[in-house]
Amino acid sequence: MKKDLVLRPIDFTSSFLSCEKDLETILRRLFVESQPYSDELKKLLVINTKDCLDNKDNEIYKNAIKDMSLANLRK
């Protein structure tokens, strides 16, 4: 019994244009719908300091994350 080991080409329906259209959906799912992790992801992207994940009581960090919207993340 011989198996065909040749990989068939995969039909990708995605392109750079569809990725640009889906960017808002991707950002919304990462930063809004995944609540336990969304604030930590925002801290890493926006604040990006050594203590941004460890220092959970810092009011400046909390305000910066709370004020960050999807429109600001796209910029």
C-alpha cells in the first residue's frame, strides 16, 4: 500500500486586503473580548516598561489602559 506524500497546495482565501479589513475584528477579539488577558496585552503594547505587568496597583498604568480604545490601538 503506497501513500501519496505530496502535499497539495492550500487554497488561501486571505490576502493583505482582507487582513486590513479584518484588523478591527482581530483587535476587538484580542483586546476587548478576551477580558482576563486584554489589560495585560494593552500594558505590554502601550506602557512597555519592566514593571508594567508586576505593578498592578499603579494608578497611572490603570488610567492609561482604561483610556486606550481600539481607535488609539490602530494608530
